[in-house]
Amino acid sequence: IKSYGDKITHYIQQPDLSDIPVPPNHKRLQGYYKISRHYKWALNQVFNRLGYDSVLIVEDDLDIAPDFFDYFLSTYPLLQQDSSLWCVSAWNDNGKEHMIDTTRQDLLYRTDFFPGLGWMMLKNVWNELEPKWPASFWDDWMRHPDQRKDRACIRPEVCRTSTFGRVGVSKGQYFDKHLKFIKLNTKPFDFTHTDLSYLLQDNYDRRFVGEVYRSPQLTVREVLDNRHAEQHIVRVQYKTKEEFKGFAKQLGIMDDLKAGVPRAGYHGIVSFMFKGRRVHLSPPADWTQYDPSWS
């Protein structure tokens, strides 16, 4: 980092790398405590010492897309304008090449799931989180209803980051089976001259949620067998946690839930490509809220 010289405006370094007292059953998880301590220190430096009003967090094992900075520059005003948003992320948890429309570099979504992995937030959110920042496992803590407060993040169809982090605190969890297959965008899209107001809550709920529930409903078996191939946008409905997990596994998307929220989900809806058509895995149309017991 120092090799960039005067191209870097501020260079700060965590002064405390000491071990942290942890419960006996967490001795092997010491790294997660150090990461949480580091985030708190670094975010306080950015917001409270250096005086910035927003931060873009990029972990040291991430590659970025050529339009990474344009993406965040263009979505920054949405964070300022829409209080129902609390972050912008570069990451799509279901961003494997065969599960996305690789021609839609422009396509962005709202998601109730905090994705991380290259993300932006504002100072007002940090002011809210800092007094109760957790000692460890900060990302899952962010996904708890007490922190999320029904707010959403923006995420892309095609990822603007990819990770090469096989080695790290998580010891390669998910890397060989999932993370290394995530598709990084390589074709820049000019977000700076694009109207992104469709991502504001009222506009998005009317447009996106409306599209989902106007789509023809198929069974998971019909989708797997590629029946009704003339229908390019379809919906598969789940009603229980067991149905969601079962259908997600069959369709190849991430099946885990955090406080009831599926990865990349919005109002319980997870959108992805399967055999060349758009599939919305969704709850019934009268869905109102997540069940935190679903995990």
C-alpha cells in the first residue's frame, strides 16, 4: 500500500494487534474477534477522526470490476435520499455465471440481506451502530433485525467484486464450493448517466414486486425439467422454511437464511437465472414479514 506514495491521501494502521480474551470455546475463533475490533477502530478513524460522511469498505482479498467506483459513485445519492436503504454492496450471493444474466451489467436490485464483500454506508448509520458494535461475528450481527430495522441494501446482478480469499480467518469456508465461481463483471457500464430512481423504495416495490407476482407460477419440477420454455420469467412459490431450503438446493442457489432472510432476497423473493430464464423463488403474495426463527 505504501508503494502508492502520494496517491494515498490518508494511510492509517491498526495500532493494537494483541490477542483478545475470548470464551474458552472460542479460542479457535480469535480471528473473528480481531476483525470486529479492527472494523470498529477503522470506521471510527474514517468517520470521527478524518471526518468523512461515507465509507467504501474493500477487504484485502477482493478484486474489483472496472466500473466498481462508478457503481458506488452513482448509488451514493440513493443512500442519502432513501432512509429505507442502509448500504450499497458490490456482491450478489448467487452471482455464479450460469445463475445471472451476464448481458445485464446495468441491472441492480434491492436486497434485505446484508451482503458485505465491497460495501458502502453513511456516517449516520455508523453513529447508530458504533455504541453497540459486537465483539465478534460483526457481519451476522448486522443481519439481525435489531440492526437492519427493515432496511435494504442495493446489490448488482453481476458482481463488482470477486474474492480470492481461500486462505483467511474463515479457513476457506465456501470458497472451493461457491465463492471462487462468482462472476466478476468485466464490461464497464456507465452508471453515472443512468437514472437509478427505480431503486427508491416506492418505485421499486411497485415495479419489481409487481413483476414477480404477475409472472406465471410453475412448480420447481416444471422449472427443473424446463417445461413451458416459452415463458421467460416465472415464479416458484414456497410457503415454509423447509420448502425454501429444498427448492433452493434443487435450483442451485444459496439455501441458508439469517434471521429469516435469504441471501440476495427482497421481501422473501430471490431472483436468479435457471436454464436461460428468470426465476423468482418467492413466498405467497400476501407475505408481510420475515420469521427470524427461520435459520
